[in-house]
Amino acid sequence: MKQKNVVRSLFVALLIAAFPLAALAEVNLLNVSYDPTREFYQDFNASFARYWQKKSGETVVVKQSHGGSGKQARAVIDGLGAAVVTLALAYDIDEIHDKAKLIPENWQKRLPNNSSPYTSTIVFLVRKGNPKHIKDWNDLVKPGISVITPNPKTSGGARWNYLAAWAYALKQKGGNEAKAKEFVTRLYKNVPVLDSGARGSTNTFVQRGLGDVLLAWENEAFLAVNELGKDKFEIVVPSVSILAEPPVTVVDKVVDKKGTRKVAEEYLKYLYTPEGQELAAKHYYRPTDKKVAARYARVFPKVKLVTIDGEFGGWRKAQKTHFADGGVFDQIYAPGK
Amino acid sequence: MKIMRLKSLKMEGGVLPGFGPTLGYTVFYLSLIVLIPLSALVFKTMSLSWHEFLAEVTSARVLASYRLTFGTAFLAALVNAVFGVLTAWVLVRYRFPGKKVIDALVDLPFALPTAVAGITLATVYSGNGWIGRYLEPLGIKVAYTPLGILVAMTFIGLPFVVRTVQPVLEELEAEVEEAAVCLGANRWQTFRRVLFPTILPALLTGFALAFARAVGEYGSIIFIAGNMPMVSEITPLLIITKLEQYDYAGATAVASVMLGASFILLLAINLLQWSSRRYAER
């Protein structure tokens, strides 16, 4: 009887001792990302966990957090312990340096391609058969066309939309700043609803049946067509669009405190490997790896793409000129116009 | 019976122990939950100079959003006051099959996540929705207009008036009305002189709660408002917009103005309620 008790208590003691050991062998990472990457990172995290288990024997569990890009950046600034951030635009990550000094200023130089392992662009989603014959940006400013796009002041994706339209106007014959401003003003006069985020706009267009054309992330447009039926929507690729680079970085202060720098860096590097690139392409992000890109060339149409650095002098400048309070976008809606 | 209970309570000094500790806990609790976060808000606003603060909170877009937010919240609370009293009356005075279900239905806007409410309302009232498709041909657009905001605010404020007026009506015995009728009062007089003064304090409380809730609402309105600058942009959205630009000081400045205005309005309603209660007691 007594012996049985001893055995039992030993067993319990063993269990208690083993518990923290099990916890030690498991590494936790938090990836703070933006809205449309949810499905991609689910697949990617599983793939990385297998890779890392094989390589180091450690079990890594990557937790995901998704939301509007700006909101996510603010959460990290306010202390959400993100090991890595993978956001919609560099400006939001810049703020993590500016406001909280969690990362060095040159963070974007640390990984290839401006720290953007995959890219995307802005395309049009129109209703089946393209009843309003929308082919390019200049069709969007015609009277009677209703354009759905979110509010650039609250949505990262919407800023890419706006800048792509601006870039198109600049590239036209005799295009200049004043003409571009007039062009986007006319464009936004055709916008009946400004949702606060990209998914909200997709819903307005798809579920509520509002608008003739939706300006969308390429991956969101593919998702809408493939999930909701090829018989309902078509993708139209404009003559000029913008190269959207959603960048990634390790959050230095967090990984150094938790001692997870190595695995976090490996996690981001894995995004650049053929496996990671393949997964990105499967989820309709344009891969940067040449070989993978060649394999998916059929999926992604060739577009003339301008870059934010080349055309707008970087995000900080674009943000200040166009989207800050009193900037060009606010002037479009200034009273008396 | 009532007098006896009052007396016994007075002798023991109430069920809860002593004035000191209870007030202490109240102050501590209020500070922790309400005052400390709010003072942080004011503190953050202080990083602006007085001039910047004024420019921030009186820009044309912000002013338009105040008008929209407070105006529609007031209208929504008014609608709820009228129909809330009616609902409470029906629930108290009549017995009918399915009464329990209707009673429970009233609380639903409390329980529903506001985003769900917003998406549902937008679906129903948009041009291809169940209700919207019949209103649109009549030239009435609800979703993505200020009218949509009113609908959402009315929806989320519905339970307040019903739930504050209901217990008062329950306590009001039908004999009081009968007595009034016996003394020669007609229906309107009975309502105005007997019923209304009794329920007025509770009605004002319900109105104030519904109003405050509507002013602060964000989640449901955002989906149905359309969010066009100067037209259908509510103040909470402007605050979020400022946060999105990492303009913490600007956001808190607008928020503190909103807070101040709400506080003054609620205080005014409470004073009104207090005087109406004195009137009713006379």
C-alpha cells in the first residue's frame, strides 16, 4: 500500500518536472501581420515548423495576429510582444522605429528586396462581362462610374490604390502634379462609400452589390474571383500600376529580451527560400525568387509597375504630402469643392 | 411596512458596513476603472499647445463630425424614448402569447457584437437588401447615408428606455389610473397628469443612457455610414483616422472634447431628471 503511494507520488513528481521541460523545448514566436495574409501565414507557419524541427530539433509555434496594418503597428508600439512584423507598408514599420525605437532605423536594408519577400500590385475587379467597359484608370473618372476603394487615411491598401492612380496620371502625355491632383479628385468624386479597411470594401462591392469597379490588392482580387465564383467577377489589369512591397522585419528589442532572435531571423529568411516563395505564390503574392516567379508567370500578368521610392520619394514623403492632415487627399474633400 | 423597513435600516445603518469604507471603495473603484484612464487621455492632450489644440478640435471636418454625431445621437435617443415607452407599456400592461420572447428580444442589441449589428444592418438596408430594395425606388437611401447612422444608433440604444421605464410602470398600479378616471380625467389628462410625471425621471435616465451609448458608438456605425468626409463621418471615426496617422495628441484632443461635451450633456439631463423627480413628488 505504502509502496504504491510512493510510486504514485514519484510519478506525479515526474510529471511536474517534465512539464517545464516540455515548455522549454517549445519556442514561441508572434508574427504581427495585416489582414489579407491570414491564410498565407497559416500555411507558411506549418511549413516553417516542420523545417525548423528538422534543422534544430526545436518545436516552434508561431502565433499570428491580423488586423489593419496601422492598428497592428500601434499595438506593437504600445507593447504587443511581436517577434516579427509583416505589415502592408514600410511607413507603418518606420513608425515602430520612430515612436518606440524597437528596431533600428535601417531595418529595411537588412533583408533582400527592401525586406519584401513577396510583392503585390493593385488591380481592378469588375462585374462579369465588364458591362461598363473598364479597361484602364482613365475609365474610372468617367461620369456615372462608381468606384469602390477604402479610405486611404485608415487603410494601408487604399494608399497603394491612391498612389497607383496618381502614378498613372503622371505617366500620361503632359502629365504633371497639378493634372495628377485633378485626376485623383475626379476619381474620388466617383467613390460613394469609403470603408475603413480593404476587406470592408471587398464586402461592399461583392456582398452589397455596390459600385462598378473595386480597386483591390491583386491577391484579394484573385481570392474574390476564386472563392465567390468566376461567373460573377473579372480581373482587369490596368496599363500602369504600383509595386506594392509589404515588408517584414524582426523586432529587435522583443527577440533580444526573449532570446528568440535566431529562430525569428530564420523565420523571415525562410520566406525567401523556394518553399516560402512557392507558398506565397500559391496565395497570389508575387514571388521575388526568379525561378518560382517563372513557374507562376502564367498566373500573374505583366504590368508596368512604378515604385514608391522611384515615383514618390519613399513612404515618409508620400505620407506627408498626400495623407497627413491637410494633405492632398484632405484637400479633395475640403468644404466648398 | 415600508416605514418599518426604513426604520430598521436606519437603526443598523444599512446592510453594508459603514459610510467610510463603502465610500472609500467607491472612490477607489471609480478611480481605477474610470478616472485613471480618462486622466491619461487628458494628460496626452496636454502635449499640444493651446493654439494647436484649438486648431485641432475646430477644423471644419471635425466640426461637421460633432454635428453629425451629437445630432443623430439625439434624434436616435428621441426615437427610442417614444417607442421605448410604448414597448415598455405593452410589455407591462398586456398578456399575450410570445410576450417572454419579445421581452428577451429587447435585450438583444446589448448582447450582439456591434460589428455584427453593423454588417447585418448594412446588408438589410443596402440597395439589394431585404428592406433597402423597397426603399431605394422611393428615393430613400438608408445604408451609406446619415440616415443609416440614425438606424444603427437607434438599434443599439433600444434596450435602455424600455429597461428603465419598465420597472416604474410595473410599480404603478392600474388603480391610480382608475382613480384619475373616477375623478373625471379624460385619457389625455390621465396620461399627462398621472402617468407621464411618474415615468419621466426613468424616461430621462433611459434617454441619457441611449444618447451616451449612441455618441460613443463606433463598431456598428462604421459599416453602414459610408464614411464620407463632411457628410457621414462620425467623430469616433475621425479619432481612429488620427490614430492611424500616429497622431496620438490630435486623437486625444478630439476625444477629450467629445468627452467634455458628453459629460456636460449627461449632467444637464441628470439635473433635469432630478428636478422632474421633485416635481413628481410634490
